[in-house]
Amino acid sequence: FGLGIAPVVNNEYVKPTVGADGSTVWTITGSVFMRLTNLSDPSKSIVVNESGPSTVVFPAGFPDSNPVVSVTARGNFGFGLLGATNFGFPSNAVETRGLFEYTVNAETGTFVSVTKMPHVALDVCAALS
């Protein structure tokens, strides 16, 4: 099923900086709560806390020469990425808690690597089925 995502509360802030190597670094803080909805059955929806902090590193030349993005998330984090089950997640859409470090191909929305595995707090697909 398709997954609808809509903000309920968005008090999240992004502070962009440029690294010495030309990369762009986003430091994300604040709180954000999202409503996740099963688009095949809109009566099935949940509100989740996806508050950071998180850091996203876009390499120099992104996306033309390198579409792979590095992410470090702490606290609450939710995602829907292709290939998540290949890295031990119960589905491709989960809510996590704790330190989570990974790289993702931003063009395809596919995991490239997971270096720190978080606690899975919620299998979104199961919760909305």
C-alpha cells in the first residue's frame, strides 16, 4: 500500500553549513510529529514522533557526481526506504529510536549501508495493515 505522510507539528529546524571538502552538512534539531496513513485504507493512520537531532551530509558535487548521502540520526527517526529489509529491518517503513548511521542513494531512495543499527520501535507497514 502507499504511505501518506503529513506533518501534524513541525518545529524542526535545519542549520546548513559547508565543510572544507565542499560537502553540505545539515544539522537538524527541534520536534516534528507526522501522521502516517495507509492510502489504500485511510481509516488506518497513526501519529509518530520523529524529532531529531539528526545530521545529513551531502557530498561535494551532489547529486551530479555522487548521489550517496550520509545520515546520523539520534532520538526518534522514521523512514521509508527501499532495501531496508536487506539490512534486517522488518519492512521498508519503520520508526526507530537511538543512534542510527547509514548511507542512502538519494536518487533511488535505496539503502547503501548501515553502520549503526537503531532499535526498531514500530514496523509502520504492520501497524497500518
